[in-house]
Amino acid sequence: DEELLLDDPYTGGFRNRFWYFTGLLEDGTTFTVNLFRWRYGALGSPGLLVLVREPDRPALVLEERIEERGFQESRERLHVRFGESEVSGSRYGASLRLRLPEFSCDLEVRNLLDPWRPGDGYLLRRGPEAYTRYTVSSPLAAVSGRLRIGDRENAAQGWCYAERGVVNLPMRRLNPEEFSFRVFGPGATPREGPWMIS
């Protein structure tokens, strides 16, 4: 559990947590679900970003602030609930059940590779109170289930990559220069073609 950042030490009230799920489906659809919770002292709130790109269709981008009073988070494992939506996970994968006006999904992520983290998990250290920690909870996983985009509902089958992390930055250290990207390779041969760079 500690390896999955379920109990990360932090200084004061400046810990920002994020979870990313990035998928490549067999029909060419790509998606990213980014659940996050940011906090700078007394400021902050949970939020959700969904990006879906279907072949030959415009991209769907949803950004939603989640009311603090409706956000329930387990302190023992990845288990988050808000409204009718729920995200849960373990070292074996994750379950994403989202219910939004323009988008919903029921996805099961099953790890094909064990979770991994670089070194001690600290990617960027600017001192004891300013750091980024990072764990790849699903280096390569199979994803299956259903996606609903607008009035279209499709079966989902493909590959997924998931990561989670903590960014701890006091107010005087805001807006650091950090960049990251997530890219899937072509889904050519099952279990051999897809790859992921982050």
C-alpha cells in the first residue's frame, strides 16, 4: 500500500494528489480520466478531467469541479466516490464508474504488469517540503467495459496505463516548471504492439 502512495507524508496543507488513467481501445478510441485533489492551505477542491477522442469525431473534453462535501475518499486505499461516480483500485488494477451528463463509463482495468515506481518514488525534490512523488499503478493493463459518449454507447476493449502521484508545494513554491506526457504506441499485435511512454 505504501508503494501505491496510499499514505504519503506531507507538510502542512499543501498536498496535491492526482490519478491518471490513459487508454487505447481496439477501435482507435483514446481516453484519459484525470481525478485530482489540490490544496494550497485553506484553498482547494477535488476535480475531474475527461478527454475522449474517437476516430473521425470531435474530441470530448469535460472539466468538472467536485463539491468538497460530496467527495468521499478512503484513507486506506484508492476508493473515491462523488455523486453517482466511483473510482477504486488496488495493485491488481482499478474500476472506473463515472456518471456525467455527456459521458459515462463502466471500465475494469486489469494489470498485466505489476505496479512500479522509480527509485524511492521521488521524481523532483526541491527540499523537504517541496517534492513530487510518483507511482505507476498500471504500467500495462487490459481494459474492458462500456463507454457512453453523448447518445452513443460502445463496448470498450483495449489497453490502459495508470499512474498516481503527490505534488507537495507550499505557496512560495507555486508554478514550478514541470512537464509530462503520456503516449501510446500503435495497437498492432496484441500484448506486443502497444507500449506506453510517460
